[in-house]
Amino acid sequence: FVLSSTGYRETAFAHAISAAGVTHQVSTACSLGKLRSCGCDMTSHGPALSWEWGGCSHNIEFGDHFARKFLDAKDTAKDIQAQINLHNHRAGRLAVINNVGRTCKCHGMSGSCEMKTCWKSTADFREVGTVLKEKFKAARKVILHNTVANSLVTRDRHRRRRRRPKKPVSTTTAMLQKHSRMETLKIDLKTKHNRQAHKGRKKRKRKRLRGRYPRQTDLVYYEKSPSFCDPDPEIDSLGTTGRFCNRTGSDVDNCNTLCCGRGYNTLRVRRTERCNCKFYWCCYVLCDECVFDEWVTVCK
């Protein structure tokens, strides 16, 4: 499906991982001298505790700036789609920025560590992908709130009700109401178990009311994802029928997950591929054709 026209949970992940990839790659390229417009990050230098700053730190600031300029340029509209995209781009960049670590190297005779220099470096991109995968699982569905500068508000949060002005009541009526409330409270909380349950309910209610607005690191979406198990040309989904799957695997290619509960077929197939390739001077390559018979599993 076209990423720019959908608001699915999967779309949010695609935008976030793209922004993270650009930030990560550009930051690393700066420190390797592959780009003329940037170099090492020299903001951290000098001694620090038992080591000192040195080496060539990854230029995270330039990577973040470049990713914003490169990816956010087309999302200049004020509609919900553009705001969702910009939010998920930022979440992807923050997944890189918040996981910047320190790499150190020892210097000295015979492997000693008389002096140690350290520099800032981005985390391995697999770690960044793992962070965003967890964000994908916890992505939050939002709506566009028209009363607060078109900001995003989670749909699954309870809205605070506006308090209406209380009507004036007589002193006697107020005392009776207070007495009634106190008696009810005593009855409800007469045991330790009920008191704990009451506190738990209040705590859960406060938790629901807090954080109505998504955090900067959250992935957000506004459309419920369709079923990608069956073919659907409207969203450019081919379905999973006929897909190869791993019968014994535990990853996303596992047959139970990929086949959407429909089961799988075990087939014996014959495939041909190039093998035993040799390079001859100069300059061509000759290969043999090898035939393999193997068992595969495909989704029903």
C-alpha cells in the first residue's frame, strides 16, 4: 500500500524505521569522512573521570537535522496524515538519539590501559530496530483534537469532563449529603481488602487520565489495520497464500503466524541455481548448474 495515504499501525512503523535509518546512516557516514558537508562531532572533548574524550564521535546532531530536512519536507500540510507522519518520523529519530552510547579504546604497552579514549557512537541498527518493534507493538490509536491547536489525542483515553458549576444548596441539605457520603464510604471501605481495591481503582483511574497526549517516542496511527492475510488489491496486499514459511521457526516466518491459522502444505520442489563458479582472466566467470530437490512448506 502507499505509505503516504494510509494511517495504519504498519505505516507508522515504516515511517519511523525510515527516519531512524536515515539518521543512523548519515551520523555514521559523517564520522567516517564519507560526506563533505559534515565531520566528527567535536562537542565532547577533554578529560572525564578515568578516561578522556577522543576519537571521532558520530555526528548525531547533523544526522537528525538531515533526516528532518529530507523526510519532513513533503509533510507540510496541517491534516492528520501529515501530523501523524511527522510524529512518527520524530519517534524514529529519537530511537537513534536516545540509544547513543560510548565506545572506548585502551592505549598502552603490552595491552595495558594506561590511557583510555572514548567517543560517542550510535547503537547497532538492529538494536534500534528492536526498540521500534516494541514501539510498534505498543502503538497508540489517536484522533485529531480540534480544540488544542490540532494536536493528537489518544482515542483510548478517557476525556476529562468539564465540571459544571454547583447549584447553591442549604446548609442542612449539604450536611445530609456529606453524612450520606461518609456512611457509604464507611460501608464500602470497612475491610482492608475493600480499601486496597478502592485505592487500586483510584490509581488506575488516575493512570488512564494521565498521558492523554502521546509521548514523542510513541508510534501513533489513526486507522485500524486491515487483514493482510487475504488478497486485497485496494491496499495492494497479495495475502499470504502460497508464501513459503518455516515450520519449525519461531520468528515472523513461522507457519502458524504467517499462514494466519489456515495451515500449510508440505511440497517437494526441484530448483536450479548456479554453482561452482570460477573466474577466468580476463575477464569472465563460468558456472555450473546444480539441481536440488528439497521439501518446503507453503501456506494454504
